[in-house]
Amino acid sequence: MTGTERGSLHYPLGHAPGVSPAGLELPTTSKTSLDPTRLDRSLLELRGVGKTTQRRLQAIGLVTVGDLLLHLPFRHESPSDIRSIASLAVGEETVLRARVLSVASRETTRRRVKVLEALVSDETGSVLAVWYNQPYLEAAFHDRPEVLLKGALVRQRGATHFLVRRHEILSDSGESLHILGLVPVYPSTADLSVRTLRNLVHEAVPRARDLVDPLPARMLSERRYPGKAEAVLVSHFPGTQGEARRARDRLAFEELLLLQTAILRRRFRQESARAARPLHPAGDLTRRYLHSLPFQPTNAQRRAIAEIDADLGRPIPMRRLLHGDVGSGKTMVATYTVLRAIEQGGQAVLMAPTEVLADQHYLELSRRLEPLGVDVRLLKGSQPTGEKRAVADAAATGRAALIVGTHALIQEGVRFHELRVAVVDEQHRFGVRQRDAMLAADTQGLWPHSLHMSATPIPRTLSLTLYGDLDVSTLDEMPPGRTPVTTRLVFPGSEDKMWSFVRQQLDQGRQAYVVCPLIEESDSLEAVSARQMYVCLADGELAGYRLRLLYGSLRPAEKAEAMADYSAGRADALVSTTVIEVGVDVPNATVMVIMGARRFGLSQLHQLRGRVGRGGGAAYCFVMIDTEDETVQERMAIFARTNDGFALAEADLAARGEGQLFGERQSGIGDLQVASLLRDRRLLEQARATAAQICGRTDTDLPGPLYRLLLEAAEERFAAKVDWVDRV
Ligand code: ADP
Ligand code: MG
């Protein structure tokens, strides 16, 4: 290997001799002790960056040289061939390599557009090159440089000229950054052009050699990945598209691996610091419960139960996410889990985000468990003080085995005699502090096992990250006999037909939900609109039927009454806001009408729709379309066609971006520089597995020196962020 070849990259491109794209080289040294601080340097250090550019760079999150190096192009333009002037054809986009012979600027007489004209020539001929509105280029062409011009020959009023779309002045080295080879295209802004970014990246790229590679050599060769410096270089200025993809994947994998490593390290550290009482294997009570069920558990439920059983037998607290679409049967798994504690003399708590939901759980659980001799209590804010005190008392003395409640559990400072299992339903609806307060150690320093339930349809790989320190059980199978809900879009003018269908269902003894438009900013407006809808239906389409009204700011007693009437079949239709969004289970309800559907996300609509079709019979969901907006109609059409919550979540994501779906939690992780949690799912899964191997299972199981750099990098990049994410 000769000195000049060593470490250089080759660009297999068929361009004219003497012109090389970008003309980049990796450093020829093999130094390993590098100064990593150079990457933390301000972008002001780069040629061409003044205060203004610095500010613009900062606006897109680029502060240091290192940030810029990882600002990867989202694609590369395919290379274009150089054509001779003689062979130019009108209308064909092409590249010329020519010398400027003369240059002049003028203004068009009619519309006063500034035109710059340059006569350029190559060995085969000459042509007039034209730029509009870029008179400042004139100075640059005075020295008659050699240029690359990308554009097309156009014919205008009998004359032909070459209209330039992009140009590049060739330096002595003949290197091309903007026109030849695979030209990187960067995410840019109005005041920060792709060209500027390309120049800056090019300027910064030699510093890639200062990047510390956290991936050990063995991992690189196993995964056939380039080293870090080369990956950065190649992902900007590749020889082939494939090379660019590989380099980018490597950087994305690294980022995800660091993230997963930080998450798992944090988690194992925590596990070794927290103790729980291991529970004995399942006993008589759980067996009797399972026998009392009118159905067989699904395979998914069995799997979740087995996973939970394994967790409960360990002397560290279970922290498991039970994840499944609405109607997948999470409640049964949760009930099993609380019984595991109760049959061994412990207590359990189930916390729900709303009173409606707490009531529902209480009804269901007391109905199922009291026959088995389990003392179930309910605690919620709207109860009379005396009642609350009695429940708190029963919890403290251990008389009550299972307490179902809302945040009131925390507000009332309820203490348990021996809390062994805590279940948090719709866990994302609780604040971090509320969950922390519920899941604290008892006086003996023992933590409860916890099960967190969620119906938010996010792919498993994402939950692995967003709920990083939780194990995940997914109920990916619906109980048998559930018919998919038939969903119809209802356009203005066909409401009559819909309401007559709804009345038919009610006449057959079925029940209906009418969901009022979402008004996010204002509870009171939402209440007004719900009341209006109620009055309007009571006097109109549903006159003569028994209606109930439910909205967030209604008095708790009224809410409970409306819900109880509806559950017991004493009401035909429930007019409500999205307070019914989660968890409510009335199998006899077969129709749902959703007003103002466009304001809801697809996932949210899906959650709503999950309220019907629980009784085995046919079920219907009508979506009122009150707009001619085609994108809205398209979204709604997707909803009508798709009964799969995960697919809808992805459609939501595509429409609204990742940040929207994960909200707070996503921003807790911070913006990933290279990887996308959604698109890089396969890499994320691999990174998770690799991180698990590296971290081992416990803290005594320390990773070897091989991974020192990786652990340091994970700590530096993600530890603080993971601390935040961790606090589920
Ligand atoms: P979610 O996951 O939305 O909380 P639920 O636990 O409320 O779902 O279950 C929805 C309905 O399905 C309930 O009526 C429940 O009794 C019923 N169910 C749960 N598991 C099964 C099963 N394995 N077979 C039949 N029905 C089931
Ligand atoms: Mg539920």
C-alpha cells in the first residue's frame, strides 16, 4: 500500500478526468489518542461561519462541529454525466464543464429582472449561460474560471441559451462538491441553503477523525460496519448509494445502542438497589378465579400471565407494561396479578385515571372477586369524607385486600398494611410524580410489584424504548368472537339514514354512544356543546329514548349515575365527550356515532371505537364528516378501512410526526440525531438485544473493558435523559 492510497476513499465514478467529486481523504495517521474536545468546538471556527450563520445553524439544532457532522443528508442526488456543448439538446437536464469567456449583467426592460449572462466554452463549442436574479455572481466570474454548470438548454424567442440551475467554480484541485458524484441533500431552511450546509459539512468533515468510535472492532467486523470516522465521511460523501445507506445505518445503530445501553444500565442499577418480597407460585384463589371465568384465556393472555408469574417470583420488584389494543383483555390479566398478592396475605391496589374508569373497574372486580371472598373497596375524590376515611382505614389495617381508586389514593395519603402488587391502568395518563407516590417502598424497604396497563397502540420496539425500564407483555390477540366494528363515513345530507339505523338498533334493545366534538382548549365549551347535543337529540332524532349525558366537568355523582344507568341498561344512549375514551366496557352497546371526528387522532378514534363490539354481535361506528377538506376525508377513510390499532398509530405518525404521538415522553429522550424510532425499528430491536448482552443481567455482571468507550459514550449522551424516561 502506498502512502497516498492509505486511508483514502475511492469514488468509482465515470466523470471527466481531473475532476473528482468532493476529493476527500481520511487522515492517513493511525493515531488513537485524539482530542475529542475539537468536536465540541463552536461552529464559528469553521470558515464561512459568522454570527448570523451560527444563529441560523443553531435554529436547526446545530451548535458544535460534532452536531454538524451528524447532520446527515436525507438523500443523495444521483450523479449526472458531463455533456459536451456540441451535444446539448433542448430541454434536457445536464452538466457542462466549461470555461467562462466573458460575463455581463443586464436588467430585462419589462419586468426588471436581473439577468447574468456568461459566454462559456469547452473544446466542442460555446453557449450563453444565463442566471436570473443573481447579479452578485458577476464578480466571481471575472477571472474566467473553469466551471461546472447544471441546467438545461432552453429556446426563447428564437434564441437558445443554457439556463443554469446550479453552478460550481472549479478550484485548482478540480474537486466538485455540488454537482458531480452523489451530491448530498440536507434538510435545510429558508435562510440556510443546502449549498451552505454542504460547504460547511465539507469543511468540517476532516475533523471526523477526532470522533471516538464507541463500537469495538469486533462488533464492527461482525456487523460489517465501517469505523466511525469513515461512516461519517461516507454518509455525507459516498461512492455509491449502498455505501451511504450502510454508513448511515451504522451511525443510527450506534445511537440506538447507546440509548438502549443507558436505559438498561440504569435499570439494572435500580434493580440491584430495590427489593421486593418474592411471591410463592400461584395458589388456590387464582385457580378458582380462572375457573370462574366464562371464557378460556387467549394465548396472549396466557403468555402475559406466565411472564408475570416469573417476575413475581423474583426478589426485585416487577415493573411490567401490559400492552394491548382496546378489548384485548387486559383486565383479566390484571385481576390475576392482584390475586397473586392477595392469596398470600398481601394487598393490591388498582389505580385508574378517571372516576368513570375506577367505577367500572370496581364494579367488575367486586362482582368477580367478592364471590371468591375477596374484600374489594373503592376510593375516589367525590366520596364523602367518612367513606374515604373508612376505606383508608381498611387499607391501613390490611382488612381490605384490594383497593380500586383514582388519584385520590395519593391525595388521601392512603397507607397499606402490606402492599404487594400495584396496577396502574392507562398509565400514560398519570403524571410521573403520581406514579412515584403510589409505587414507593414500605417501612421494611420492600417495593410493590407493579403492572402498568396501556392501550396506546405503539409498536413493541418503541415501547421498549419509551418505557425503557419496563418489561413489556403484549396482548396481540383478540378474544374470540369479536367482530370487527363496521365503520361508515357519514357525509352531510345522509345523517337521517344514520339516525334511523341507530333507532333500529335501540329498538332491538341495543345501546348507543354519541361522542361529541373534542374541544381541547376548553372544558366548559366542551360541556356546552355536549349539553346542546343532548338537548338537540332528546328533542329530535332520539326523542322518546332514554338518554344520559356525560362530560368531564359534570359533578362526580352525576357522572357515576349516568354511567351506572347506562351500564345497567337503564339508558338507551349515552351522549358524552371523550371521557368514555378508555376502559369503559358495556357489551350491549353496539353503535357509536362520532361527531366532529376530524379533531381526533386516528388512534384516539380507534380507542373510542373500541367501546363497541364487545358483546360478540355486529357493531357499528359512524363517523360524521363535516368538512370538504380532502386530507381529512382521506384520514377518515383510512380509519374506516382499518381495524388495526397499530396500523392506525403509524398513519397518525406519518401525518403528525413522532413527537406528537409520544409527546412528553419522546422529548424526554430528546431528539435522536441520526436514528428514527419509527423507521429504524429493526435496528432498534437489534440494538436492544446487543445492549442486553453487553450489560448483562445484574450489576455484578459488569461488562468487560471491551465496552468501556461504549459505556462512557452511553452515559455521556443519554444518562441524564434516561433518568427522566425511567421514572415511570
Ligand atoms: P381491555 O384490554 O380493553 O381492558 P377488557 O379487559 O376490558 O379489555 O376486556 C374486554 C372484554 O373482553 C371484557 O368483556 C372481557 O370480559 C372479555 N374478555 C377478556 N378476555 C377474554 C377471553 N379470553 N375470551 C373471551 N372474552 C374475553
Ligand atoms: Mg381496560
